[in-house]
Amino acid sequence: MRPLNGGERARAARAVFLETDRLILRPFTACDEDVENLFALDSDPEVMRFLNNGRPHTRTEIVEKVLPHYLEQTARHRGTYGFWAAIERASGAFLGWFHFRPYRHAPEEIELGYRLMRSAWGKGLATEGSRALIRRGFDEYGVDRIVADTLVGNVRSRRVMEALGMTLEAEFTLDEDEFPFWNADQRRGVKYSLTRDRWQAASQRAAGAP
């Protein structure tokens, strides 16, 4: 990966996908800065505890596999869906990422996901960013159904999904060949979902609408 030149940095700064009170979501770029951002995130064993077989990514994996995948996903959907770096508005610090994309098992559904630095945990940032993406999906994109999944043991993520108004839809077990270091109980997953009708009804109740 190479650093961005001046013109590329200016364009990247303007390419804000979404803003909330505390967050800016922007596209990832093929530059050394985002390699280092992702390496700092994915090299933390606690961040990766319920991901990638619980194994942190190496810098080589970030360069050759992880970042190219994020860039390809966003380019494929022309920036409507994909992966976005989460930046703290107050400091400009990299906090992690959010994704919003067609669900791998059912492309008609839109999958919400995120990964945040441990320093950003417990501050409501995952919920804040996710709510903004859900609002965009239902209000602007006309999405009918948004889903998210995680492992049964990932209590933090499950609490975020429930705070977003998502409800448990299904349970599943990850493939043993793909996750050989986890036992059957550790490979148990859950899928949550939220429909536009249910979201609109909840929004009206929150606004005090009749």
C-alpha cells in the first residue's frame, strides 16, 4: 500500500458517507494509514475474540486480504453499501468500522455489522453508528429488512442488536472446517432482524405519534 498524494487525501476527506453526533463514517482507502488503522484494530486479541477463529490478523493479512476485501465490497456496490472507517468527530481518531451490505446468505436482506477498538467499547458508539445506518437503509434506500448475526457468547453485540430493536430470528452453528479451533458450543451463532414496518412503528411510538 502507498500513502495518498495531496489530491487523493482531499478527495478522501470529502468522501464522508455518514455522520452522527460523535462519528464520521468514510470509505477506506488503499493507503498505509488505513493499513495501520486496521492492524491496530485486528491485532487486539480481545477485539478478535469472537472473530477469525479468535486469531488476530497479521499486517500481511491486512495488506493482502482484509483491506482489499473492504475496498472491493464498497466499489462493487458503488459506495451505496460496503465498509466504512469510523472516525471520532472530536479527535479525528480511528475507532473501527461499520459495514452495511447485502447479506451473504440472502442478498435481498441487508446485513449490519461493526468492529470497534476496545477503547471505544461501552460508550454507545456501536449503537449510534448502527442506528444511523438503519435509518439510511429504511428511509433512503427503501430496504425492507435488516439483519445482523454474531456468536451466542458475544453478549456485547447481542445487547447492541437488542437496543436497536432487532429481534432474535434464528440460531445456527458455524462450520467446523472453517473454525477448527472452536468447539461446537463456541461455534453457535444467532441471527437478529428488523423490518421496516417494525422500525417505523417503533419510531412513531418514540416520537409520540398517534
